[in-house]
Amino acid sequence: MDGEREGLAVTLVRDQRDFARLRPDWDELQRRCSTATPFQSHAWLESWWLSYGTDGRLRIVLVRLDGRLIAAAPLMLVHRPMPLLVSLGGGISDYGDILVDDEHADCAIEALERGLQHAARHAVIDLREVRPGAAAERLYESWTGPRRQLTDSVCLELPAEPMDELVKRMPSSRAQRVRAKLRKIDALRIEGYTVAEHEVPMAMEHLLRLHELQWRGRGVTVEHLRPRFAEHLVRATRRLVRDGNAALTEYRLDGEVVASNVALMSDGLTGGYLYGAHPALREKKIDVATMLLRHDVNLAAATGRSVVSLLRGKESYKNHWRPEAVTNQRLMMAPSRLGPALSLHAGRAQWRDHAAGTVKARFPAAQQWRARLNDLRAAGPR
């Protein structure tokens, strides 16, 4: 360990061009970090920064051992509601984390903490959507300054088993209904087509158009309709498809694209990130969620992944499959002198969560009004 410490170097990246040049080293590190999700890939994070980043705010702490990258904390500086260092990826990423080389985890975490203590000397570190078992948990456990842990979103997960095995997890009556739905899909001869890298821009245009149609009048997420989101998704997906870490699939009926789905992958996990489906499929009583899930679980099983994540949200259709509910964590850390600022920030976050939960429980109509507001915003100029 002492010898390893002698070769350690901690640096701070603040320029997007330097971040771009990290790609080969970053990709190697991600492969050596067993807890990494697709949202920690260089392809995803660099593309996100190009669409959503602000000049002068990039803060990526790196740890090298004898020149080899063994840890990376991809962060950015924000000033609201106070100076914070937050994960790259923002609200459109379902998991946030750091990257740590499994082989050198102890010395990497120790050096990363030193680098973060320096980078965060005027800011609180706020890591959102940290999956249980993530590398960021080890950083949090070793942190020597003030820290606070809150709960974040719930993600539902299934084992990466072929669809036939997943159906066996259900009660027999529900399993029979699912098999009937799958037979109906097959009878219509809906064909799945795997999109190649060069076809991604056009295919993503189709996906986002179908996504808007699918949610029209039902509270679409406005960000999904914005050009910056489309640009990010095209850019990131092209690279991920090329590297074998994403699958963009079109579902065609009589030659027409009626549904589309993009799944993101890391070594251990596959997650269906975004899909779109033509409303005509609902009229034909096609269970789109079941059709897409069959593709994703079969893909994950065939490629050796162990988990299929249904990502954030506890929608009722997901619970049919008896998934495991996994609660992400929100990890806050700060240098000792910023303890009061951390307490203030954590208290504000808890109050906001409590207020949101109270509104949801006592005023269920508020969700309907929010959905209508989103529809009005979506109908306006973008």
C-alpha cells in the first residue's frame, strides 16, 4: 500500500477538451469498476456535458497510480441554492456515482477524498441517485468531514433471465394472461429490428416522435421534447451502440415503425431508458410494456448481464413482474468548516421531500394538474 501511495497523483479537470481526451482511460476504468452503471460511461457523461454543461463549471477529480487512471469523480459546480458540487448527468440520469478501480479501491478512495476535500473547499458535495453498493458509498463511509445520507428515488429490478423464466415468477392466472399477450404480439408479426450505429439519428427521431405521441395529453416530460435532449441522446447512443453498450430497437408492423426502445448497458446491468409507441398499438390491445420487457430481459440474459433495471418509478405495470424495489441514496459530504452549510442544505432537502410527499398523499388531484401543466408547456414553443 505504501508503494502504491508513492505513485499516486490527484488532478482536477476543468476543461471540456481535457475531459474529451480522457475517453480511452475512462472507458478502461469503467470496465475495472464492477459497480458502474451505463450513466457513468464517458459516452453518456461527455455528451450530457455538451448539451447541459455550463462553461467554467466542470470539476472532475482524477486519481492516477503510476499514470494509470484508478478513480474519477465526475462533478460540476452549481450555485443554487448554495455552492454545490453535483454529479454530471443531472435529472435525466437514473443513477449517479463515481468510478473506482476494484483492484486499488482502498488507496483510490483515500486519494479521491483528498482531492475532493480540496475541490469542495467552498462547496458541499451532493451526490444524487446513488445505487446501493455503488462506489460512492465507500467514499461516503471513509469521509472524515461532515456527511448526511438521505433516501432518493426507488428503482425496480429484475434478474436477467429469459422471459419464460420471469413469467414463472407470477401467479398462474397472471402468467397465463402474459403468455396470451405475447402470443397476440407474435400473431401480429411485429418484428424487432436492431438499429446500427449509422442509423441512430433517424431512428432516434422516430423514437422521440412516438414518445411524444404516446404521452400526448397525459403529462409528457417536457425535457424529453427539447432539442438539447434529442442532441444528447443521439450523440450518446451512437457511441454506446458502437461500443456494444446500448441497443436501439425498432418494432415494425407491416414495415411501419410502431414502437422504439433504447436500452443502456454496463457489465452487470441493462436498463430500458426510453421508449415510444404509437397509440394505435393501444387500440389493438397490444401490451407494449410486455413486448419491450421481453426484448430487454432476453438481451440481458444473452449478453451475460445479471440485472435488468426498470429504472426510476414505481408504476403499477412494473409491479406485475414482482421486481425487487431498490432505493437509491443521496449522499452529502463537506469539509469540516462547511458543516453548517451541509446541515442547512440537508434540512432543506428533507423539507422539500416531506412537502412533496404530503401534497401527493393529501391532494392526489395535484398530479393531474401537474400533468395538464406539462401538456401546456409541451404545446408551447421549444
